[in-house]
Amino acid sequence: MSETRSVTAEPLTDAAFAQFGSVIDTASVAPRPMNDGMARRFHDLAAIEVVGEGARAMIGRVEAEPYPLPLRLSLVERHPLGAQVFVPLSAAPFLIVVCPDEGGRPGRPRAFVTTRPFQGICYARNTWHGVLTPFGARQDFVVIDRGGAGANLEEHRFAQPWTVHLPGTA
């Protein structure tokens, strides 16, 4: 019997995503006043783990083109030396695909859709994940990940692609 190679995205929540990293969302922490009360800081939204000699966290920006849906998922990647953060610069939702590790290889994918404006994610170090996947329109993201020496990218191509659907479209 062949395995169904279709996945339907679920709403992104702290509990559902916990084994893969953390959700970056201001709803999860109380703000602290700063700048003489003229600003609110939502502090410590994600732990950004980096390992290895000379490792450092670095900040970049990604301009991402939208993917057609349903998504044809043939490639996932992971970063063994550091976490990776994506924070959207617009309120539009985006698709997140992750896979549990099964003996050094990705297992059956799970998919999530952001549920709140500006909700982001932090992939835990060594978590298999799909590429950055906006849909509907181009999106810009702040990315925080590891800089420094060492191989911090491992890719896996599935022998047969998976099909990822948005909720209510499968």
C-alpha cells in the first residue's frame, strides 16, 4: 500500500509547532514599556541557538516570491549549527513546512499557516524545513540565522514530492 503524499496545513500555534522551534508572536508575551513610555517592547520572543567556533547570530532580509498552491514539496533543508528565524515585514500569512527527524532523514511533513498578522517562526537548530513559502503575493522577511565557519546547510530531496494544501482546499 502506498503512502498518501498529501499534507494539509494546520493553524500555527505554540503547542503544535513546539517540537520544531518556536512561534514568534506578540500575543505570547506581555509588552514592557521603554523610551519613557513611548514604545512597547515584546522581549525575548525566541531563543536563537548557534554553535561552533566563531559562530554568531546575523540579521538579513529576504525578498520572497510567492509559490503556487497546492505546494509541490520536493526539497527540505536543515541547519545543524544554528537556529533560523523568519519574521514577515507584512501582515500577510505564509506557509511553513517542517518534518520530524527520523534517524537523520526527514519524516512525514507537517504544514502550518500563520494565523495572526506579523507572526513569525524560529526553526530550532537541526530541524528539517521547507523553503520560505509566501503565497498570493511577494513578501519581505527579516531573517536571523548563524554566521561563521562550518557547514550549516544540509538538503534532502524526496524521491517523490509531497503535495501541501491550505486548509479547506484539499
